[in-house]
Amino acid sequence: MDTCSCRAIHYLTLVVYWLDVSAAVAQTSLPYQSIAVNHIKNDFWRASHSTVLKRERSKTISDFHPSERAIIHPRTRRFRQPAFAKPVYSFQVNEDTLPGSIIGRVETASASQQDGITYSIKDDDGDELFTINPNTGEFTLSRHLDYESEQYYILSVSAGHRDEELGIVRVYFNVLDVNDNPPIFNLDAYTVSVLENRPVGFCILTLNITDADEGHNADIHLTVISGDQDEKFAVSLNGSVCIQKPLDRERESIYSLTIQASDQALPESTQLTSTSHVTVYIEDVNDNAPYFTSSNIIHVPEDTAINTAVMVVHAIDIDTGANSWIEYTMDSLAGNTFRIDNTSGKLFLVEKLDREISKMFTVQLIATDKGFPSMSTAMNLMVLIVDINDNDPVFTQSVYGVTVDEDVPRGSDLLKVQAFDLDKGVNGQVRYFISQREFLIDSVSGVISVVEKLDRESTPVHTFTVTAVDQGSNPRLATATVNVVLSDVNDCTPTFSPTSVTLHLLENIDQLPHIIYQVRT
């Protein structure tokens, strides 16, 4: 009877223990989503739920440690309660937790079970990343975590008493992300070209930036921090570099932008940044007409030889390439006097000049670029003909004459001669000269005056030459003849010649009257 009773008790113990172990196994196989975890990880666990289930469901009863199977031990009657205080343990661990830190603890269900209980790790998903104190059930981190490499670990921990295993529990370690990764550009430097007439809002480049962190730690804000003083560019939320103000290559042809990527970790002091350089080359479009830099007035000597280059016309187009290549043409209002070389801009004289006929020419010059469509600019060139001394002075008369009394006072003006020179300036300025001592000529006015006493009785007519000379560097001259005729005046007292005479007479002259001497006066 005792034997039977004992057997019955053993049977009852076997049943209860089997139920306990089955419950423990079932509890360790609960889906992970039933565990309350930090809200930061909710999204992650929803995304990875199927992976966890696969990892969990792939394990069958036979995959557990042998101690997880139902073993009949009569001596275990007193451990009918679950061995661990919780059916599943879950711990949240920041990835920057220092090795050696205590990060969690498992314990048995009742205080009476604590004495003599030892803990050990059976299934180690972390490859000894976590160690357990066999006496206290405390987990210690053995080396650094990295959320970006592994987000969670699953361990199986057993509790034993002496040589008996009391139960096994599943332990989850959830690695929490910390902001330990800066944003990363896929390139350290970018180069892009854009036409200068692209409209505002046109995006020239899309940046590829990643951040290995999660949540706000991986949210990226992009800004242009240097190289864009005029704020021509902005970076959109999707990482596109876009034009926000009109471009002008002629004002700025290259932009060297520094773009900063900042994550949005909180607090702001923990945010991490990185930079990349973007070189933007502004490509030209033909939006500028040529403009002339040469003068619109030139002076050309009238004796310039035919086919001489009298000027090099110069125009500039601030565009580049074919848009800046210039062709010169002319629409001459001066007939065929000039021609222009289309490429060099040299202006050549085609016909002989004569300032005395034409003093000035107007030539319309046209500069046209090679862009498409082309643009052009016109300029009126004034060609002033510079006089050279190519004309002799010409007197109004070839012979001048005047009749004056011989007693004309000294200093009296007798007549005026005049000569003209068709040249200009000093080349047309005439000066007069004579070489007659009795007369003087004003070199500027041409007035001839008496400087010596005249005497008709000695020189009734004075004839001399007047010379007109221009003031050119190579003087040219002309001459005229002047005749001054003197009129007699009663300017002489009779005188005897000789003044005294001695006569000898015969006393016996018969014929009377008789001329004995003739007096002269």
C-alpha cells in the first residue's frame, strides 16, 4: 500500500512537473511583441517582428538545452512554482554603454528559492557579449555595443539548485540607438555645370546623404554655410541643390559651396555634422551684346597714304566661346573712303583725303557676336581730317602799286598787301616780309609804311618784293611786287652854281648889249 501510494505520489509529481516545464517552455516562446519596450524601439520591433518570430519559431522543443525538456525527477516536488520571476526578460541598453556596466538582472520567483540558486547562460546570441553573475543573476556588458550592427540579442538563462536545473527563461537585450554617427555624403566633393539662364527653382544636383542612426538621430538638415554670399542656391528637404536667385555668369562664373549636413538629435548640443564641397560652374548663354572700347573720334592726316590702317576698332563681348567672338562691319556714310577688316577690326583708308574738300567723315561701325541668336552693337565713328601744310599762301594781287607825295611823313601807312592760305592752323597762318630799308611791313597785317625820308628827285619810283610765308613745320611761301611812285612837291630853293663868279670885261666892247656870262641855278 505504501508502495502504491508512493508510486501515486510519484506519478502526481511527474504530471505537475511536466506541466511546469511545459509552461516554462511555452512562456519562453512567447512572441516578442507582447513585451513592453521603450517607445523609441516600437517602430523597430514592428518592422522586425517577423524576423524575431522566425528566429523564435524556428526553435522547437528539441532545440533547447536538454534541461528544457521534461525530465522526471522525484526530488523536484518542492519546485512546482515557475523558477523565474518573469516569463520573459527584456532589457533596454544604450549602445554607448561602457563595458563592465551592469545592464540587467534575472531572479527566481520567490525569495525562498534564492538561496543556493546559480544562474548560467545556455543559448548565447551575443557570443559572450553579456556575462551573468552566477550568484546574483546580474548581467554585465563585456564589450562595446553597436546599434548599427545589431539591434537586439536573445539569450537563454537557466537557474539551477545544486545539480538540478530549475528552469530556463528567455532574455532579450534591446540595443537603443544613440547619436554616434554623423551624416555621410556619398562624395566629399561634387562638380556640376548649369546654364546661367536656368530659372529660379531649377535644381542642379541631388546630394546623397546617409546617417546610420535611427529616428531623429538620422533626420538630416542641409544648409549652405559658405561660398554663396549672394544666396543664389538653397538645399531642399530631399537634398536637391536648387537655384533661388537668378544667375549671371558675367558677374560670377564659379561658386564653391560648402554644404553642411546636420542630424536632428536632441538636445541640439549632441547633433553631429559633416560637410561636402560643391563646385558649380555657370555656363554661358549669349545674353550680352558686344560693346566698343575704342574711341568714337579719330584724327587722320590728310596726306595719309592709301591702304594705310588709320585705326584698329576694338569691341568686347563679356560672354564666352562663340558668344564672345566678334565680327566687324561698317555702313559708311562717307562712301568708299574707308574699309574695315571683319576679323581684326583694322580700318583702312581707300581713297585720298583732302581736308580742304572734306574736313570730316562719319563711319557707322557694327560689332556682331557669333552667338545664336547673334547680338550686335553699332557706333558712329567721326573721322576728323588733320590738315597738313600742302598749300602755298596766295596774294590777292600779284602786283601792288601806290603813288604818294615825296614828302610823306615817316611812319605813314602807304598800302596793305594780303595773302590767304587754305591750310588750317599754323599751316594757314601767313606772315609778311620785305627787304626795302625805306619801308616797313607789319608781318601780321601786311600794312606797308614809310620809315625813311623819300626824295622824288633822287628815286622817283620804289619797286620791291613782298614775301608771304605760312607757319607750318615745313613753311611754304609766295611773293608779290609793290611799286611806290613819288609825286614831286616844291621842296627845293633855287641856288646858284657856282655860288660866286669873277668876270673880266674888255673896256672897248663895241657891240652892246653883249652877253658876257650865263648864271645857273
